[in-house]
Amino acid sequence: MSKKKILVNGCGMTFGSEHIKGWPSILSLLGKPVINISAPAISNQWIVDRSAEYLLTNTDVDQVVLQLTGIDKLDVEIKTVEREMSLVSPDSLRNFVWHGVWPSSSSQDHVSKRLYYDYLYSPELLTKELAVKISMLDFWCKSHNIKLCVYQGYTIPWTVKDLELVVDIIKNINNPWHRQYQLSDQYQYHDNTNGNSVPCIEYAFALAEEIANNLGLNSEKISDLANLYNQKQKSHNNNTVNMI
């Protein structure tokens, strides 16, 4: 197995949560080191820019997995206590700072966010920038013998011109993970607490297995672990029913 590593990035769908493991943790069980720079609720700007920055400053990666998110997310730099108290702390959806940034997601609690969506939000400019960046990143990775796998986590309203740049790069451009998840058998286990959008561990196993196959890794161990986990859950549920 190569001594180099897998770089992964994405929003909460990749990052997971305090209680739910994301698919990178499962993928790492195959033995190849995974560098996980994903973060909760972040935008595509963070995902693509931070990934490119890592690749430009490090040489320890030969495979990259990017999960794109919705284009309506907005990251806001937080450098003062006053700004944090005004923007972040009162927010009912995203009241935290991550590495100096408020990943405000699509929250509209604060008047500044409402004004942003009313007057400044420009979907076609955002998708154009994203398409160009992904196309350039794909070219750079190919020129450096790095395998790049890009997935859509959520629906993105690409224009026809955008699609010309990314249709052959994004593996699931017509069927984002979130849509697949909602239609899957695993969705019955989804935790809806506090509007949670992080997929359940059962679906994380499915994603890890799919990604491993696309990277050319042996996914058999993931399949075996998923089956073992499902058996344990089934046994636990049966024991719970018997105790009632």
C-alpha cells in the first residue's frame, strides 16, 4: 500500500458530529492514513480553498476526496469578541466559531444574513467560481499524479456553462448524497434532533464503501464491519423489545 495519504474535505456530511462518526473515520480503518480537514456547516469556499492550500504546501497526498455542499452557505470571519457576541452567540442554528470563522450556513436569524439573501446572494456567480475552481483543481491533481474524487453532498444549481466544466469530474452530479440518503433504507435511522443533517452511521458505512471502491481500495473490511454493526444493533433492539 502506498505510504502517501488520502486528503478529505467537506461539510458536516463528511465531518460527522459529536455523536455520529463521519465516513472518513470508517475509511481510515482500511489502513491508509486519512487527513480529514472537513468542518461542520462550512461553505464550498472553505472546502475547495483549504484543500487546494494543503495540496500546494504538502507532498504527502496521492488521493483526494472532496464533498461539495450547498451554495447558500456563508462563512464569516470572526476576529473580535464584539462580532462574535453580535453575530454568533444569538444564532439558533450555528452559534459556534470554527478556526476563526462563523460557518453561518443558511441561517437567517441575524438581519445581516437576511439582507445578504435579499440583496447580495448571487447563485450564478457562486456556481461559476466553484466550477472553475474544481476544473482547475482537477487539472492540477492530474498533472501531479493525484487521484481526485469529487462528490456533491447537496443539490447545486449549475448553469449549462458550469456543467461543461464539471460534469466529468463530479461523480454524482445528478444524484447528490443528501437525496440518495433520504431515499435509502438507512434514512429510517436518521437523528432529527435539533435539525441535524448529519447522516446516520449506517449511511456513513455505505459512503465509505463507495469511496473506497472509487479510490481503488479493498472495501471488503468496511462491508464486514457494516454487517457486524447492523447485527449488533439488531440484537440490541431485540433485547430492548424483550425487556418491555
